[in-house]
Amino acid sequence: MSPASPRRPLISGNWKMNFDHLEAIHAIRDLGLRIQPGDVQGVDVSIHPPFTDLRSAQTVLEAESIPVALGAQTCAAEDAGAFTGEISPVMLAKLHVTYVIVGHSERRTLFHESDETVAAKMKAVHRNGMTPICCVGESIDEREAGLTRDRLATQVGSAVRALPGDVVAGMVLAYEPIWAIGTGQAATPEDAQDACAWIRGVVADAVGEEVGAQVRIQYGGSVKAENTAELMACPDLDGLLVGGASLDASQFIEIVRASAHPGR
Ligand code: PGA
């Protein structure tokens, strides 16, 4: 674990493949009505709608000065060209996207994204002035075989070697054990802390202690308002990547509020 640090928590809502652009407008307005300036004094917040919602989301967030950053769920590794169906990071930057999730386990598993692909996407996000949120995490089989740390070391090592050290300090890693995603069974604070501390150590070994102490590490997997405070109390955990509970503005704002705790 690292000593007291100025790492500012980041709470991110990953909407996955939910909400068309009209529903997105409603959801963001709902969030905007609930969010108070004090809610985001010590915490950064981002939402990650589907691509087709991004332009509408950007318009509402900016027009109504809602203090929430816009994020995307993935992007292409290339800036332009013959890649039918892909979305360029250049296009995302043009929509004022700040954060791009890279290597979510659903992308890795369902769409066969390798560590090499994830590394290429990390570079693409950085090249276009945005911040990657790189997801890592073990499957239940890997966990039961005692391979959690090996798996995390491989994924994290490959991701951070894609970027220069000073850039790694500003990126975000998300520890998302696959068995906890969408199952209602979150990792215990002890397990989450253990994994986040390990991840921080892998970053420190790869690019130096200082960078290890600066990089922000989120936890994701069945986060809800009720388990937020105990997870956020973990010293190496700097935020949350929230799936299902981010679709409900009242739940999401409760998570944001429960994340802002003093003494970090
Ligand atoms: P969940 O998803 O909060 O619905 O478990 C988390 C994620 O996949 O990012």
C-alpha cells in the first residue's frame, strides 16, 4: 500500500449496451437535477454511454453545466481508415470525451481482445488526448487455481508498457474480477485491497515507485450504494467502475456521495 497520496477518486458509470439517445438524455437530465456541487468537490465522475448516445450526452452535459465527464466504452486502435464498423478515437476526442474504457472483460471475452489489442487501444486513446481506463481482472477459474496475481501482472504489465511512464501516472486502471461483474457478488474489501495493492506494485516495478503511487486504481463488479463506503475505505482503491447501478441516477448519485469520504 502507498502512503497518503493526493489521488482524486474517479467514479465511472459504464452503461454498457443500454439506453438509446433519448433515454440517455433523460438519464443525464435526471443525474443533473440530483447532483449538487458539493457531491463532486473531492471526486471526479464520468459516464460512459453507448456510441450512438455520445453526441446527445455531450450536448446535455455541456448545455446544463453538469459536472460529469463524458466517457466511451471502447474505441478503435487506429485513427482512420478501412475499419468497417469501428469508432475512431479522433471522433471521440472531437465529442469532448475525456475517458475511454479499454479492455473491459466483456470486450476481452466476447470480442476476443488480446493484451496486444488492449495495448494498441491504450496508445490510441493517449495519442488523442484522452485518458484510458484499463480494465484487468481474473476469471473464477483463474482465481480458484491461485492464478489471480499472475493474471493481473500480465494484463497490467502489458498495458502500462504501452505508454511512457509519466503518462501511466495519469491513467486509470480498473480491477474488475470477472466473477463479480453483474453477479451481485462484489469482492470483499480485503480482496479488493489486496488486488489493488498488487496492481500498484506491478506498476511500480514496471515504471517506477513514483508512478505506482500516482496511478488511480478503480474497483468494479457489483458496486452499489451499500458497499461503496467499505470499498472506498481501502487505501489502494481510488474509485469505482459501476455497471448496473449506474443506470439509475438516484443509485449512481448515492454511490458518488458515499465515495467522498474524508481522510484519504
Ligand atoms: P456491474 O458491472 O457493476 O454491473 O457488476 C461492472 C462493470 O462491468 O464495469
